[in-house]
Amino acid sequence: MKRTITEDEEQAYRLCHHDFAGFNIAEAAKIMKVAPETVRLLLKSLRAKVPQLFPILTHRQHLVYWLYVIKGLSQQKIAIYLNTTQSNIWNLLNRAKKKGMPILKPTALFRYTITYKDWMGKYIAYKF
């Protein structure tokens, strides 16, 4: 089976992607012992071959995205937690959105919870 991406492209991706090491391009270039421009070119080539592997967020963007979208914290609470301003959090979320990440409203993933109330008893067809 022919490999579509090179080992160097895979290494650059794993070093830079937020789900793996999360290094910036300069740090990844030092680890790979190449110039930063080489890492940029490897990532550009990889994006042309396999666009579904992108976007790549910075460590800070990924942290803010995770706290806002997955954990459901408000921008104000994230700013307090990370000891920064609320406008900085807004900017980080906008950069992630421009890179292609879906920005949902906080707690959109965990809004509904199944509950049982006593008045529902007469509507249950089968009780466990």
C-alpha cells in the first residue's frame, strides 16, 4: 500500500497539532533539526493532501476553545481562570473560528438532561 503522506509531514503534524504535542512551528523545527520554513512547507503540503486533518490551533487557542465550547465556561470565567482579559479570550476564540473550528454557545453540548418527575408515571408504558 502506497503511503500518501511522508514521514516528515507526519512528524511535523504530530509536533504542531493541538491534539498531540502542540508545539509552535519554531519549536517543532528545533526538534526536527530543520528550518521553520521547512515545517511550514511540510504542513502546507500536508494540508493540500489531507485537508480534514486541519485546523491546527495553538496551545492557548485549544485551551480556551476547550474551556468555552466543551466545558461551557463563560468568557469572563475563562479570563479570570487564565488571568487575562475577556477581550483576549474573545480574540482567541475568533482566531480559532477563522481557522475553521465550530464555535458553539457555551454549554450547547450539555444543555439537555433526561429527568423523571412524579407526574410522568401515568405516561410510562413499561417500568423497569
